Amino acid sequence: MERTDRTEKNNEKWFKGAAFEGAMDPEFTGIARGFLCGNVLSRGCLTDRQRALVTLTALTTCQTLDNMAAYTEAALGAGATPEEIKETLYQCTPYIGMERVWAALKEVNRAFQAAGIKEPCKEQGTVTEETRFEKGLAVQQEIFGADNINNMRAAAPEELKHIQDYLSAYCFGDFYTRGTLDLKMRELITFCAICCLGGCEPQAKSHAGANISVGNTREMLIDAVTQCLPFIGFPRTLNAISCINEVTQ
């Protein structure tokens, strides 16, 4: 299929024929639509649902929220449930900050209301105040290895032990233990969010390895970063691929 045909097909499939419409720059519209719909949405091993959730991760991280409603509608059309969409944004929180997620959630909620989706979604939390640290630490150890995590915690100086506790209880306890998304999808979202931030290559490398440890593949990581490319540009994409290469080659 020629790229022009793929562009038209995916523009209709994902955006009801309206990708980048309404701009005063028809040449930009043609270039952007051709790359997103004709190239990126047509390659790789990710499912449409995974593509949609990765895209929402990129938009949330970069705070490019003007068209969040359109991409939320596209995600619903790709088979993502409202709970999966919400959980994708929730999963970004410990990596990009709560206010960015809050801003994105406002746009998603508006899109849900326009689509007639009733709120709130079913609660997904599985921990209590008493268990969040213990269960978070267990997930952390499952992903990165018990010895690695235990040694990291033991090596932390006294003045930084609270950061290690927050990492276990908040990042992993409050978020990784939630329902709807499995560990493989949560790690893929985490990796994409870190890559979209830029300047976090040590953490991107660590989570590239974490993705492999939970069962995601090199191909999936490359395809997920490719899905982010239209929204983050080539420098951050190439940095992300370098991190993947360091772990998988």
C-alpha cells in the first residue's frame, strides 16, 4: 500500500478523517498527517490499543494537551477502555509529576463526558496505608531483582533513605499495584514517559532493562519509541534508542 493510501486509511480509522484539521497551514497539515498516519501508525508489532496508550503517554508527558480529546477519542476507538486510559495517565505520575497528570486528566475527563462516559471509573487501587510500602517493595524487587533493590536501599545515606522509602511506597506501591494494566504495560508506559521527558537517560536505560525483565521485547521498545517520535522529535527518540541498544545488544 502506498503511503498516501495508508495516510488516508489511518486518518479515517483513527481520527475520522480529521487529523490536524482546522489549522491555517495546509502544508504543515499534509506533512504531519502523512508522517503520523502514513508512516508511524502503520509499522511495528504494537496493537492499536498499545499505540493509543503510548501516544497518550507522550502527550501527557510533553503537556501537548490542546488535542488531547481527539487522541482520547482515538484511543477509545482503538479498543482502550476508559479505565485503561485513566491508568495510563496515573502511571506517568511518579515520573513526570502530579500536576502534569492532573492537567491531562482534566482534558481526558472532558472527552469522556463528550462521549457520554459516566464518571468516575471503577476504583483500581489494591493497597492500603498499611500495605503500600510492603507491596510496592515487592513489585520493585520483582522487576529489578531483590538483591539489587535491597543493596540500593542499604547503600542509601541516612539523609536520602526517605527517597528510597518514597520510591517503594509511592512510585511502586501506589501505582504499580493498581488494577487494569498489567506489569508489562505499566513498564512500557514508564519507559516511554521517561524517554519523552528527555535528559533522563540513566533512568531510561534502567527501565529498558526492566521492560526486558518483565517480558517486553526489544522490538516492542523500539516500536513504542517510534510511536512517540511524532510528538517528541528525533533527538529524544535517538537517545531512547541508544538506551535500548545498551541493554539489548
